[in-house]
Amino acid sequence: MKKFGTTNGTDAARTGARLLVAALEAQKVDMVFGVPGESYLPVLDALHDSNIRFITCRQEGGAAIMAEAQGKLTGRPGICFVTRGPGATNASAGIHIAQQDATPMILFVGQVARDMRHRGAFQEVDYAAFFGSMTKWAFEIDEAARIPELVSRAFRVACQGRPGPVVIALPEDMLAELADVADAPAVPPAEAFPDPAALADLSRLLAAAERPLAILGGSGWTTDSATAFTRFAEAHQIPLAVEFRRQMLVDGMSGAYAGDLGFGANPALLARVKQSDLLLMLGGTLGEVPSQGYELLGIPDPGVLLVHVHPGAEELGRVYQARLSIQASPRAFVSAAVDALTHPVPASRVAWREGARAAYRAWTDHVPANPGPVQMAEVVDALRALPADSVMCNGAGNYAIWLHRFHRYRAYGTQLAPTSGSMGYGLPASVGAKLRHPERTVVALAGDGCFLMHGQEFATAVQHGAAIVAVVIDNGMYGTIRMHQEREFPGRVLGTALYSPDFATLARAYGGVGFTVEKAGEFQAAFDAAIASGRPALVHVRLDPEAITPTSTLAGIREKALAGG
């Protein structure tokens, strides 16, 4: 084993594992998620002597999602540890979510010893190659003495520009190597602030606009910046839309809020985007889902006067050639722009903003009745009655349509949902959220298929005292795929039917509490009891399979397809 000489004027040589834990402590990390593995046992031993809480998870994908959820909530990298080979490949689901959602995250992966590399050793993987296209940086630490340097750099990379995930491989013999090196200090990420000249240009464009519309998205926001921009938009009669699964950026009760550009977006909102005479895209990229398959705007000429504000230079002009591009994080832009953009409000804007708000209310106020005894309107009503700081977590599936369309998100930091459409996200994300904010109500919504992707993390909630409430909408199938199946191949059903356990009994078997809802009028009482239990709880909602969306049924979709519609 190689021992490094003195580099900081002391004889206090430490192992690579202890240098790594010290580097995390220097960055103010207080909680990490993981599944233990022999490839990084020295790190577990070093964590034993630290103040960092290790959350033992049941599968690496769930651990990575919990870390990603904390990255979303805090704006600082969520930290995950997994073992080599299968552990790392399992965790890739969380890495892909972080990449698509622009979430700061760092995944540490155990690696084979340095003298065994490139031989096909047990569970060996080339992590730079495997994760290269899904991360901002994927690398291996070859020398213990470089741990402070490279970990501090990883925190910067994860946070700066367009945030995202970093993967660091840790050869197991390097973790036992001794090195005498100083710890690196905490690194505040550098932010790009808007050019005053660009703000002056935007001020002139905005002052002349009669039908402006802002679309908020991406990451890098804070409670203060989201609130400040909403207040600015209210004062200047600017309707605010949000990208897919970014509803928490605007108070849903604000008179400026016009809705979200997700799947099945309000047609009136889509029309308003095209009618605008100034479109301000702030923080996001208007990707495939919010752009409605890249058909909402033209490419590369968007067809409207577009101003794009984004923290990553590589995203500006990548798809849409804006009239004005400004490189700045949302927080930095809002802090610099609110006063700089203040201007007299054209009288015509009042009707423009009021029309956008009225269209949103017409689209979302009333939840239609659905087939079967259990009504999704009861679920929506119960969620709307929760405290404003309650956190809603969900994965993928048609059940999420009711949440995204009808729920009123009231504050920043209350929505955890993957723009990548990853199933299984909601339950582990809720565990990460509840451990970060134990004082808040945290609800995980999942379909029966979605829940069983990472449902074993309910055991993690019980083990670590995370009193989440999981609401499982069970319709006995992969509903979204069945919907598409009926549309494309009506009546030819294969592979989408599901057999599931009694979820309430499963929750009790894990050590939590469980409730079953099968009739109209039962949900509110079950939901209230779940929250009041103070323990990890699950409400199993048996939904009629025909209730596939708020406005359609499987039979209706099939009949339309057979008729050639």
C-alpha cells in the first residue's frame, strides 16, 4: 500500500475513507442514503464516527431517488452511496432522473481495487463510460491525497450552470490508502448574473408588450425567488405558466397563475402561448413534454418574440433561437431583474391576464365524476385541504393526471415529481422529503404498478421513522400503457394487466398502518386516520379500471379507435 508524504505540515495521515467523510462534512452534508456493500466498507466505518446520518435503503434505485429528492428540496447535492456493479446499475434510475430534472446530486460507487482494473474483475464496471451520457461528470479517484480537491470540485460541478448529477468511483484499496492532506473548505456555487445591458433590452421589450406570458421551469429556484417573481407578475399583469411538473414555482391561488404545460395541457393555455407577443422562458428549456412534442413553437425560429433565461450557456440556442438570450440562474435573474424590469402596465394586459386565469379556473376547478364507486374528486379535495407546505410526491401513471391538473400547489418545495416520467419515484422521494422535513405532511401518490417499482422502501420509512402517507391508486393494470394499447391496438390487450397484493395488509406487515377505500365517501376518513397515526401509513384506493383519465374511459377510447377516430 502506498503512503503519501506530509503535505500539510502535520503527521496526521488519514485513510481515503476518512478523508472522504471529512470532505462531506466540510460541505455541510448531514444525511446520506445508500445500500451497504463490501466495496466501500471503510467509508461506512468512517461514517460511524461522524455526525452524518446514514439512511439504509432496500434497493439502490430507491436510495438514489431519495438523494435526488433531497437535492430538489435543498438545492445542494443529495448524496448516495452504492456498491460496485449491480449496485451502481440499480442506482442509474435516480441518476437519469437527476439529469433530466437538473437536480444536483452526487453518487459514490465502490470500485474494484486499482490493480484489478480492466481484467473483468468481480462486479467491475467502467463508470465513466456507463454514466458518461447521464451525468455532468463521471470519474474515478485514483489517489487518496486528491479526495479533498476532487470532492469539492464535484460539489461545484453538480450545482453550477445547469445543475445535475456527478458519479464518483472509489477503488476499494484507495479507501484504505493513507494520505496527509488538508481538508478543502465548503464551496458556495458560483452563479451567473444577468448582464445589465440584456436587462435593459428586456425591459424595453416587456414595456412594449401587450400580451406577455412567462413560462417558469428548471431548477435553481428558491422560496424567495419564486415568490418575488410571482409578485412581480401580479403587479405587472403577466400570466405565469409552468413547465411539466413544476407547479410549485407559482402559488396556485395567485391571480397570475395560468396553468402547466404538461401532458394533456389546457388547450386554452396552449393557444395563449402562441398568441403572446413576448414569451419569457425562465429557468427551463421547453423540452418535449411542455412543448407538446416540439410542436408548440417553431424550431429554430419559435414564431414568437422569445426571451430565454437559463443558467447553462449550452442550453441557450440549443433548440430555440431566442430574440434575447440571458445566461443567469433563476435566483440571480430574479434578484437583479425585479426592480430593473418595473414599468407602466398597458391597460390591455389586465384583460389578457384575467382571461388566462379564468381559463385555468375553468379547466381545474371542477373534478368530473368517474366510473365506479370511488371518486377521484374525493382524493383531490382531501389533498387541497392539507397545509400549504405539504409535500406531494408522485411517479408516473395516469393517476397523476388528477394530481397535476386539479391540485393547488401553494409553495415552493412542495412538489417532488420526475420530469423523466420514471415510475416508482413517489414512495422513495417521500421518504427523503420526510426525513429532511419531519414537521411537514408528506404524501406519496402511486399507482399499483408504480408503487411496486420501489414499494420496499416503505420498510425504510418504518426503520427510520419517516411518517409518510402513501396513497396507492389501484386499477389492476399499467394504466397509461393500457390506454395507449387500446388507442393503437384496440381490444388486443397483452402485458398490461397486474395482480397486486392487498396493499393495506402489506403496509401493516412492514410495520406501518394501512387502510382500504372501496366505496364513495370513505377516502377522507381513511386519509385523516393515516395522517393522525403518526406512523408510515398507506391508503389503498381501489379504482374502477374504466376511470382511466378525468375525461375518458377505456371503453370510450377502444370504441373510438375501432371506429377509426
